[in-house]
Amino acid sequence: MKPARTVPERNRLIAERLRQAADLLERQGANPYRARAYREAARVVDGLET
């Protein structure tokens, strides 16, 4: 059985997925404000402790 991930580790994984989504949106030519919102969400999630 895998050990449970710590909250900060999960936050980093979630933040990375948000950054990947922002990258994809940019490559697709989506609204730049939308991609920026995903990057901002990633920054916030990275800063969460719990």
C-alpha cells in the first residue's frame, strides 16, 4: 500500500496540474486572462499549508 501523501506534496501536484493547464490554454490560443487565472490559482495552492 502506498503511504498517504502529505498536504504540501498534494498541493504541489495540484499546482503543477494547474500550471500544465495554463500552458495548454496558451498553446491553444485561449484568452490570456484565463491562463493567467490558472497560474494564479497554482501560486495560491502552492502557498497553502493545509
